[in-house]
Amino acid sequence: MQINPLYIIIFLLLSACSSESPITGEDPAKKVRPVKLLSVGTEETGNLLNYPAVIEAAKSSSLAFQVNGELIELFVNELQMVKEGEILARLDQRDFQAKRNSALTQYKNADAEYQRAVNLYKEDAISKSTLEQRKTQRDVNKSVLKSADKALENTTLIAPFSGIVANVSVKKRELIQSGQAAIVIQGVNGLEAKVNLPASIITTANRDNTPVGNEFVILEAAPDRRIPATFKEISLQADTASQTYLATFSFSAPEDLTILPGMNATVWFKDPSTINNRGFNMRVPLTAISTENDQKFVWLVNESTMNVSRRNIVVEVGVGKSLNLISGLQQGDLIVASGVSYLSEGMKVRPWIK
């Protein structure tokens, strides 16, 4: 009997398919994920609180001419460094100089008349009332001269301290009005972070445990840098709209960072209500915590196999980038600090290297 070649081909194809393993997708448990790891440690308590802040110069001055006149000399530009006593701008001084010269001449004449009157009075040649009239006239002219000197002096703006020119709002040949803002100078040796604190923070603090120790500033533009800061002062008058109190933290800019007023930042400091608590708490970063059905958990890493497993935890309610741990972990446990959304039970991970 002759066999149909078509059946032979079909038989061979079926045999080949049955002899091979089925093709499946990659086992997720075998995929190695790069993650940021964290060894859970302890830190001295007092919960660290954080609030948004705006950077300001510790020393700032808005300079204005105190007389009217035409601006004829402008010696600085914005972002220019200036030294204390340096001349920044000058108005046309001709009229002021003429008035000062006239006042000086009148004062000299009045003073000479008074000195003659003193001698005549000693010789009993004039009355005491005449002498007092000469003295009064001399004093009036002296006051006029002093005002003329001040007006002439006010035609020049001088840097009150060394710093940087933050703003120049006038131009040469512009007619300047008295009191018109002209130049803003900010000091460069000190900076301040201004934060608005709620009443709940103020009520838990007292004169002996205002924010002190562990304060630092993190710039929005440099989130990986902690800049040490010092609590300086707090307003005792609440803002009428927000009912918050303005607190000031002072700090110095690191040499490798350019920090300018107006930059956004975050100020971190120890909760005043826990200043005197000397216990120890473990903290877990928010980026490590996942939630399922109101249950918070982290991914615990087996250091020998580098496989992850879910570990339920309980944390304190709070604010900040990390929370106090109540239960679920022990000191030294290795957990995944970020990238948790891509993990599953038993998955293998490796340290993420930047």
C-alpha cells in the first residue's frame, strides 16, 4: 500500500512539536531588578518636621534718593559685587552745590557778625538783646547750611555694606523722585530661610525648647544636599490670613553652591515637643512604603539570596519624607528604599548604582 506523502509531512510536524518544550514568557521571579537599598537603622528622636521655605538674604537694603533730580551717573549693574562705601549712583549736583555755596556764604557772614557783636558786647557797646539777635541769625544760617549739606549728600547713593546688587530700577538721564526705589543690595555672607509654622508647633514649644539642633535646609534645586542651619527667631504675631507664625533659620551657602534670594527650599528641624525625649526611633522613608487595603508594607531583602518578600509594618502618623516605625522591622533589616512599585514576591533584586 502506498502512503500519501502529505500524511508523512503532517506526522513529522506533530512529532517535532511534541518533542519541544512549550514557549513561555520570562518568569518574573527570575528577573533581577535594580533598586535602591536601605539598611534600617536608628536615630535620635524628636521627630524631624519639614516645612516649605523661601530663601532671603540675611542683610538687604533698598536704596532711594531723598531728593528730586536727574540721574547722571550710574556705576553698577545687577549681580555686580560692591564694597561698603562704594558710590553706586549720583544725581545732577549743580543746583544743590549752588545752594550749599550760598548757604555757606550766608553762614560765614552771620558768624562774623555774631563774633563782632560778642566783642562789642564785652565793651558794653551793644545791648544783650542785640547780641542774642546776632546769635539767633547765626544759628538759623547754620541750620540752613546743614540742610544744604544734607541735600547735596543725598544726591549720591553709597553702598551701606558689602554685597551684591540684586536690582537696579533706574536709568541714566531719568528724572528721579524723592523716595523712589533705585537700587537693592543684598549681603552675601549670610542667608535666611523663612517658614510659616502652624500654631500647633508653637503651642508644643516653650522658651527652653524652641527648634534647636538638627536643623538643616534642602534646596529644591539641590535635593541631595543638607545645609546646616540655625534657628534664629520667630514672630509672635500670627499672619491674619493663614494664622501661621513666621520663623527664620539662618545658614551660610556652601562654596560650591550658588544660592540666591527667592529660591525655594525645605527646612527640617526637630519637633519641639520631643526635644527632651532621648529615646531612639527607627524611621522608614515614604518611598519604601506601599499600601494595600489600608495595610502598609515594605519589601524585605534576603541578603544571601537577594530575593524580596513582603513585610507588613505599622508606622506613626506624621509628615515628612520618613515616618517613625512602630513595628514590623528590626534594626539592620535590609529593605528596598525606592522602586517598590515594580516588585513582586520572590523577585530577585540588585543594588542600583548611579
